[in-house]
Amino acid sequence: INKAAQANVFKEFPQADSSPSRKVGGTGLGLSIWHRLIHLLNVKISFTSKENNGSTFFYHLRFEESLLDSLLKKNKDVTNLEGCPIFVADDTTINQIGGIKMLQAHNA
């Protein structure tokens, strides 16, 4: 993400590259929705980005110890996600299908 676009990365609909030559892309809602959900949990988000190289987003969620203990007791094998609460959101059908298949492969 270039420096100019980084200031708007959590706003609705902006695209870092909105040129006609851009062939594939979402609507620009994913990070905005994620930002709102994380904000509701009173969590701060940060990110680093190198233009044309990738971006990494950071957040730190805190869970009640009882919930964490319960999940760890139930799922000692981290490849088995059965019983774990999982929220997945994507506006692209192929990504939804791929996400569901990956979760199913881990018994989620």
C-alpha cells in the first residue's frame, strides 16, 4: 500500500489502485468492516506496509481466562477446530468457498 493510500486504509470503498488497468479487486469494505468490529471490542489496530511487497495487520484480543481454558481443554490438537467459535467474512464467493473448505479440513 503506498504512503498516500495508507491514511485511508480503514475507510469504506477506497482502493490503493483504482486505475482501469486493475483487473481484480474487492469493493474496499473488508478492512472497514474489520476495523469496526475490532473497535467494538476496544482493540487497537496497526499495520506495516511495503508498497508492492505486502502488508501486515496487527491486533491483540483479550479473552476471559475461562473461555481460553475451555477452548484449550477441548482442542489440544490445534489442527482440530471443532467447537471453536469462528467468524469469517468475505464478499467474494470463491473466497467464501475456499475458506469453508479450509475450515472443514480442520473439522470446524
